[in-house]
Amino acid sequence: VNGAQALVATATQAGLSVCFANPGTTEMPLVEALDAEPAVRPVLGLFEGVVTGAADGYARMAERPAMTLLHLGPGFANGIANLHNARRAGSPVVNVVGDHTTWHRPADAPLTSDIASLARPVSHWLRENRTAGDLPGDVADAVAEACSDGGRIATLVVPADCQQDEAGAPVRPRSPRARTAVPAETVRAAAEALRGGGPGVLLLGASGLSADGLRAAGRVAAASGCRLLCGKFPARIERGGDLPAVERLGYFPEQAAKSLSGAAALVLAGERSPVTFFGYPGTPSSEVPDGVAEHRLAGPTDDVVAALEELADALGAPPAAPAAPPARPGPASGPLTPATAGQVLAALQPEGAVVVDEALTTSAPYWPASAGAPRHSVLTITGGAIGQGLPNAVGAAVACPDRPVIAYQADGSGLYTAQALWTMARESLDVTVLVCANRSYRILRAELQRSGATPGRASQTLTSLSDPAVDWVALAAAYGVPARQVTTAEEMADALRTGLTEPGPHLVELLL
Ligand SMILES: Cc1ncc(C[n+]2csc(CCOP(=O)(O)OP(=O)(O)O)c2C)c(N)n1
Ligand SMILES: [Mg+2]
């Protein structure tokens, strides 16, 4: 077997079954090796941001890594923004980056670059493979690293000759490091803090937002009276049905302050201590109000679920009881606004839906409206690098072929990685894309307004998406996705029902 065949066999044995790819000449031996391995599904992305964002969405839903296949430094660089989101999400991802044949590097051919320097900031683990003989072991290490601590980004650079040369046999899977157990005294301290008398807040993140984590958190809330919150942009949260409802920390500093005000104790369970999204003059970075005692029960890479269960036990909480779901909104009518659009989606999303929320300024009213929807998962833009939504939806649909995926998608952000629509069509993915066409970078206008600036020509030009307006129906059609534009809540409901009923991808342009 050559290096490429040993790489694919080693990865397959370790449980990888999907390769999101945009290959070039230096990856051709790997493409040939995939030809001979039916257990791995090859999925083409037409831009590397689609490839890496799909791997992130896949990892969040499958809870195991996909492989990405990327072309040298420039190909990797195109995928960095969504690897940044994946790193922030704690998603397991195995990047395989082809490089020039080792003896060709000194020739400084056009595609030569410093791949390691590009990869390091978004990779928890990075290795440059040197020989075909090392390759199976390097791959086994990469997969184990990606699966460690709940999820990490592992990047392996593989020269073309190492893919072609004779390698040894594939290597058996290596054990990942488990999430770190939380010490008993840390649990005791958190219990003490929540028992302390004043109102408590339990701020949940990472695996604390899984169904098991939420049920344990519900027990903690029942025993202590604390409120349940999650961070601004959770990687994945289970919601709806009989799960305890969780408030989401507000985006702007004053909204976050409101969420946390009045708390006597703040216990972090899988979430970092909250900070403002940007540095606003006169506003401290930390969002923890003065006088609130902060306790870290568990960090994102810890075993948050076990820590929450132990905390509930320490508080003497009874076993988890199903929460009474809040009311689900009825149908909306009239013009489309963030409120009516969110209401329509919350009213119609089916049981088991995966909602990828990159709707930015349109999505706020959707969150409370959907608390009473049937059980579903929500994925959000963890690292703030826009262009995550459509690729995440691709990956989620590949990971969960039996669940409907709904991409609630802001228009400007959607245009960063619109090529993902083609992959949805190519792979017949069951995704309904709801594009929130406000035809502007609306959030940037809000930020400009907050800063007190008087908008001038540049502010207008650099935040407008009209003139010409993007024709999403034509754009979707060009990528092979049937689409429709709607202007009222009733039309949106009709188009959403069609998208959810018919197989394959659909796009609905919501004219807001
Ligand atoms: C990779 C990247 N580039 C640029 C930005 C800056 N940015 C943040 S939001 C935004 C525009 C968002 O507009 P849209 O997606 O239409 O959402 P809306 O604000 O209209 O709801 C931009 C350009 C970013 N966050 N990430
Ligand atoms: Mg917009």
C-alpha cells in the first residue's frame, strides 16, 4: 500500500466516513485512494470555506470528525475562517493538507508557501508528515488528537511523494484523551455558591447544552432556584420538547448585563466567563457585574455533564422531571419582520429539526418563540466569522440524513459561502434555507449608530447590499436549488412547508 492508501485505511479504521474536499494535484494520490475505499463518502465543496464549515457542522451533529482535504497553503487559507469557528465550537476536525513533493520544495514553485504558519492559529495539533512510513502513525495521532478533550482541530500536512511512496500497514486507532473530570471540591464549592441565599445563575456551554447536560442543569435549577443561561453563540444546544428552557445571554453589553443583573452567584458550566463581543469605549470587557461571585464548575473541555449531575446530587435534587414546555406560537400573518419570520419558523419547524442560526439581526425574536417547539438542535456562529451557516447546514445534513435541516441565514453572511448551495443540490441534502434578505449589513449599521457616528457616503456604501439587490432565487437556481421569494408571513409558511415536505434542498428568500 502507498502512503495515501494507508492514510485512508487508518482513518477509516478510526471511524471516519466522510471527506469534505477541494483537492488539487498534490492530493491526487489521496483522491485515488478514496476511489478504492467505498466506506468514505467524498463530498466536494466549491470553496474551502464550504469544506471546513461543513466539517464543523458535521462534527457538531455527528460528534465525531470528518476529514477535510485541502490544497497546500492557499487552499488551507481559504478555509481558515470556518476553522476558526470550528475551533471555537470545540468541534473535532481532521484536516489533511497536501504539499509539494519533498524534493521539489527547494525549487520554490508557485504554490509553495509556509503551510504550518497558516495552520497553527486554527489548529490545536499540527504535524508535517516527513515520510510515507510515518504516515499511518501520523494519521492515527491526528484522529486521536481531534477526538480528544471533547473536540479539537488536528491538521496533518502530507507531501505528495509521501502519499505515493510505499508505506507500512495501516495503524489501529489510538485512544483519545477523555474530557477532564471535575474535582469533588470544585463541585462542593459550586453547590455552596448556589445554596448561598441570593439568586444564582448557571451559565451553560459545550456538553452542558446536550440533552443530558440540560436535564442535570434542570435538576440543579429545581433544587437551588437558579436561572439557566447559555452563552451568546453556543456550538450546539438541544432545545424544545420536555427539556428545560435556557435563556441566551444577550449580544450587546447592556443586554448581557440585564441577563446577569441581580444574580448573587454565577456558576460556569462548560462556558467561559462572559465578555463583551467587542471592546466598547467606557464598557469593561467582563460582563460579570460587580458583586456577583463567579465560580467555575467546569470549562468547555471538562466533563460538564458529570459535573452537573454531581452538582445536582450535592444539592439534594430529585431525579430529572420533564419540563412543562412553554406554549408554541400559532401562525403569524402580515408583513415579514424579524418577529413574524421567527414566529413562522418556530410554529412550523418539525420534531427533530436541526436549525443552523446565522440570521444575525433577524434571529433574536426566534429564540424565545421557539422555546416551545418540539425537540430540536440549534447550531450558531461560535467564532463570529460570518459565512458559517450554509456550510454548517451541509455538514449537519450529511451527519443527520434523517433529520430536516433548516438554515436560518442572514443575506450578507450567506454570500460569503453561497457555493454551499451547490453542494446541497449535488448531494441531495434535505436543507431548507431561509435567507433573511434585509439587503444590508444591518448589524454594522446598528454598531455605527451605537457609536454615535453620523452615517456618510462610506458608511452607506459599505453596509448596503442593494443596488444591485442580490437575486437569491436566481442564485439558488444557478446552483440547482429550487427557490421562491416571499414577502408575507403567510407566504413564508407556505414556502417553508413545501421545503420541509419535498426532498432535497430548497431556498426561500424572505424579503424583510
Ligand atoms: C469573516 C468575517 N468578515 C467580516 C465580518 C464583519 N461583519 C460582521 S456582521 C457583518 C455583516 C452581516 O450582515 P448580514 O449577514 O446581512 O446580517 P444582518 O446584520 O443584516 O442581519 C460583517 C461584514 C465578520 N464578522 N466575519
Ligand atoms: Mg443582512
